[in-house]
Amino acid sequence: GFQLIINGDAVIFHKVSATAGGHHSPIIQYYFHRNRMIFLSGILPIYLRIPFVFFQLGIAAPAWSLLELLRGNFKTVLWAWRGYGDFLRGRTGKRADLHKTTS
């Protein structure tokens, strides 16, 4: 029972992760890396899950980490790896200490 109105001339600008502190914020990096691992390893069949985790943790994440360290983003790398660690431990949900350090 609603009428839909569209303005094709409207322009919306999106500042990526602005409310969470930007792309390099600890919150964004922690949840991005942990949740990506949880989601993808959960939907992949078992014969792809193990190679995926080994590739991510053994090749992709170390290469990304090196680039971020060279850019001086130490906190970004630290929290990304904490996300990987929590993935391996099976931890999900909100991480309280992360939200305390960024408020």
C-alpha cells in the first residue's frame, strides 16, 4: 500500500567506515578479517575449507600485513591478527576489549 518515488538525479556520497574510525581502524580490521574467515570457511565445502584457511593465514594475510607494516599501520595489523586468532579459537560476537580501546 505504499507509493515508491525515485529521484534519479540524487547523489549520495559514502565515506567508508566513517562511524567506526575509517578503513584502518582496529574495529574495522578486526571484524573484517575475523568475520570473513568465519563466513567463507562456513560456506565452503570441507575439501576447500582447509586449503582456504592455510592460504589466508600462510600467504594472503602475511603479505597484506607486510604491506600495512611498511605503511606504518601497526595497530591495523595487530587487530587483524587478533581477528584471525579469534577465528581459530572459534570466538564470535562482540569483543569487549576492542570497543574499550577505540571509544
